[in-house]
Amino acid sequence: MIKKPITIKEIAKKLDLSISTVSRALHGHPSISLSTQQKVKQTAQEMDYEPNQAAIFFQKGKTFTIGVILPELAEAFFSTAISAIEDIAYKKNYTILLAQSHDEEDREKQLVEKMKNNRVDGLLVSVAKRTSNFDHFDQLKKYNIPVVFFDRIPPLKNIHSVACNIETGSVEAVNYLLKRGHRSIGLINGPSTLIASGQRKEGYIKALHKNRLKFDPTLIVNCDLSETSTNEALEILLSHKRKPTAIVTFNDYVSAFAIKHAFKSGLNPNHAIEFVSYANSPVIGFMDHPPVASVEQFPTIQGQKAIDTLLDILNADETEETPAFYKIVIESQLVESNKR
């Protein structure tokens, strides 16, 4: 037979006190003497009393739960970021409700709805690569649920965001390849719906212009970040009349797909053709022929900044002056493979 939980009413009856007195004593209210507080707390412990968290949350108007929606937890970047997020949440007595969109727009929409129904206090989100409509995030404003986007930021105005400076990383990547003697450099970019894809492109173009080189838009090919799409993008570049001797790829996984396919095509990566990628993830250390360099995007720092920003928003005093929208940018850093 399941034992019913002990209530404040039963503690009050045993001590011959009012329910309000017991409640105040359990919460350490200054109007209740220390001796009474001690007696009530000791009795509560003896009776195996457990506070009704739902009632406490209702009283405070919070659930102390933060939702996190990521594209793929299997990716080293996101697993590192969530570890940093959980560490800070734990210290601040918040619980993390984690979900993966698997880069699907419909799944992301459903997860946002479920997070809302579970009454999370706020959301941390890295958007799915296939998401092109972001109305589901706008709906959260009605319920006063703040959202902080990190790493993969949607192309929206008036949002809180934490991201790496991808444009300067792209400039570094192209400059690095130019110094290695390359003059025809391709770019296998990500989906056009991601701000990060635009930033990669802008940095790529800026570096070429600064070095007085002509920009050829046909040397940029977008992909959906899958292996099949990456292979198709590589084939387009390899058949180009200005066949590139170096390629910048959207991330380390795209680089791994491209290098694997280059081998199958009879090319010797890092000899016949060189690659530079983004993320500087551990996967590089397991590759026989890693990219010659990768742009570090600091997932731990992004995760920390994202949850710190959300907690600032959640805990802000209404009388305090806070920025209308936080936009935190972390500088990226190009790391050569032999210097990892």
C-alpha cells in the first residue's frame, strides 16, 4: 500500500500549532521564534515530511527548470556545451530539461511546445539546420518565457544570442591558406537559413578582397551538412574550371566527409588539396588526414555565457536597467592541426 505524503496540516496537529505558523517556521520566517522553528523542523524530519515542490513553485512563480534544445547531442560541440550549461544550472539550483531536434523543423516546433507545457522558466536553443520558419519562438513571448540562442542563431531581430565571431574566423582561415600558397580556394558552406553560413561567406569574401583577389561566387557551394550533400558539393568544386587547391568547410564533420570522398576520388588530402574547417572538435584527433587547421568556437564558453545570460534575464529585478537584448560575441581562434 502506497504511503500518503505527510502534510503541513498533520505537523500542525501534532504540535498543536496553526498551519500558517508551521509553514512560516519551515521557511525560516523571522516572525517565528528560533525555538519554534527548530521544533517544527525536527518534527517534520521525524515524520518524513517532504515539501510540496509544485506548491512552492506556484508560490514563487517559477519551476526552476531550464529547457535546452540542441540539434545533435552526439556532436562534440553540443555535448561540451551542455556539460558547461548543466554545471552552472546545478550550482544555481536549476534543473535542465534537455531535448534534441535532430535538425528537423517540425520536431523543433513540437519540442518548443512541450517545453512551454512543462512550464520551463526559460529556453536555451541552437536552431535546427532545416528550420526556416521561426514563429514557434515568437509564441513564447505570450507566456513570458525568454529564449537565449547560442551557436546557431536564427536570422531574427530583437533576440538574445551568444555566438562565436565566425566572420573573423573565416578571414583567418582564408588568410592562412593564402599564406600557404593557395589562390583558388573553395567554400563548402552550410544551409543558407543559418546566420553562421552567412558569416562564413562574408569572412571568406572579405579575406579575398583584402588580398586583392577576385571573388568567384561559383566557388561557394551550400550543403545540408550531411555526408551525401557534402560529397555532392565537393564534386561540384572538383569539376570547376578553377579547380580549388584548398577548401574551407562548414565544420569538422563536413571536413571529414569531404576528405573521405576526396580519397575515393583519387586525391591525396593535404597534398593535392588542403582543407580548413570550424569547431576544432576532438574528432580531428581520430582522423588519419585531418584538416590542416580548424577554427576554435569555444563551446564551453558559449554554454557558460548562454546560461549566465538566461539566468540574468530570469533573475533581473524589474527596477534594474538591463539591455533590451543581449548579443554576446566570443572571438574565434584558428588552430593548426599540429598545434592541437
